[in-house]
Amino acid sequence: MSRRFDFRRYLNIRSASCPSFSPDNEYVAFLTNITGVPQVWRVALGGGWPEQLTFYGEEASFCRYAPVGDRLIFGMDQGGNERVQLYMIEQEEALIEQLTDMPRVIHMFGDWAADGRWIMFSSNERHEAFFDAYVMDVESKEVHRILQGRNDPRGPQSETDQMVEALRAWGIPVTYVLFGDEGHGIVKLKNRIVAYEAIVQFLDKHIGASHGG
């Protein structure tokens, strides 16, 4: 005789996902809905009971350790709207900072720079139908779009030139694509094709390979 189970039993199934190892190989951070809503937890690689790091009513969507130090990035939207904002945990200080605060904008995390100070992500801040690539200094919270129109009145080329020079001086890889016939945003189809090809090549070289992709 087959055994029947109440459907509520299946609704109570818990899971864990998105593992990320700390740079000192002491911990692994992950997402689990053991409390009902996916949150960020960590557990010592030597074993023991996991420690909960975030306590929100909204779902965390990913988590990723920096390559140095104890910083941890995670994403979270509001009410399941998929407009993910980026947050950073400073574990030593038990501090959580919101890095982006644009409720109408979708943010897609890319990766950390090797120094653990810069992150790369894409967002549709400029136009809801298009995603551009950005870098952020997580200490100053300065954000720069890494595709530049020479005639951009809001983000002058001179500022982008200075940022690219600084990033390269710090040993951070930069592909600088400058469009002489664009302003604030890459509008022309031929330029979009060049821009997206440059983004894919950059990600394949500096992020995909490091994660076995």
C-alpha cells in the first residue's frame, strides 16, 4: 500500500546554495532558507553549527567573498521584484552596508578585483532595456561606467580617463572603450555591438577563466 504525504510537508523542504569560500579557507558562506527565507550564513570548514549573517524578511539572491580580507557581497531585492541591490558585509565589525540604493534598477554582480576594494557589476540604470558595465570602489562608493561616450555631458571623458589611469596604476585590468560619436549612453547599433563584444571578451578573460567558466 502506497504511503500518502500532506503537501505541506514538501513546502517545508529546506535547501542550501551559492557556496563561497573565504580567502583564508576558514569558512564557507552560503544561502539557506532554513529559517524560511533564504539568508546568508557561514560555517567553519572544520565543522560546527553555521552562523547566520543576515536577518531580513526579503530573500538574499547570492553571496561572494572578496579575494582578500573578510568582506562579503550579497544581493537582495524587495518583494520578489528582481530589482537586486548590492550589499556588503564587513564580518569583523559585524557591519552591513548597502552599496546600491536604486529600487527601480536591476544590478547583476560580476566579480571582485584582486585587491578586494573594487567590484564589477552591470545594471540598467541608464535605460531599463539595456545593461551597462560598471566598477565601484566599495570604500568610497564611487561608481564609474566603463564604456564612455566622448560627448557625455554627465560623465565627462576627463573623469573616466583619470579613473582608468588610477585602476591601471593599481594593477587592475581595464579595457577602455571610447566612442567618439556617443554621448551619455551607447545608442548606435554599431557601437553597441562593439561595446558588448568588449564586455564579453573582458569577462571571459578576467572572470570566466578564474571560475572555471
